[in-house]
Amino acid sequence: MDTFPDLGSLTDQELKDLIQQMTEEEIEVSYKRRILHGKIDILRAELVNRLRKRHDSGEDVISGADVEKLTDILSGRASGQEES
């Protein structure tokens, strides 16, 4: 990541250009975030549909592995974190 410039040494035009550059960057990041949220929503909806179908057909919706994973998440051991 670039270091933030010494603002006192910048001209008014350089400040305006930097504001414009960062504004454009923020717009791009916001757009990508909205796209990712949309994809996540689609994936979650698909998972819910699959779980609903399993439930309707009498299959177990939650397995022992799911419970263990939830326990790990709640205890802070998720994402490969080791217990201290």
C-alpha cells in the first residue's frame, strides 16, 4: 500500500487530483463489493433451496460435521485458528 503523501507539500491542483483519484477508486471498490454481495446472496439462496429439498425428502439437514464446525466458529477456532 502506498504511503499517504505529505498534504502540506501538495498544491491545490494536486489535492484535487488526489481527491478525484481516490473517489474513483472508492466507486470501483463499492461496485465490486455490491457484485460480491449479489453473488453471495445467490449462493445462499441456492444452499437454502437445497437444504429445503433435503428436509422435504426426509434427509438430515444438519450433520454432526455441521455442528462441529459451528462449535469451532463459536469458540473462535474457525479458519484454521488454533486454540491458545
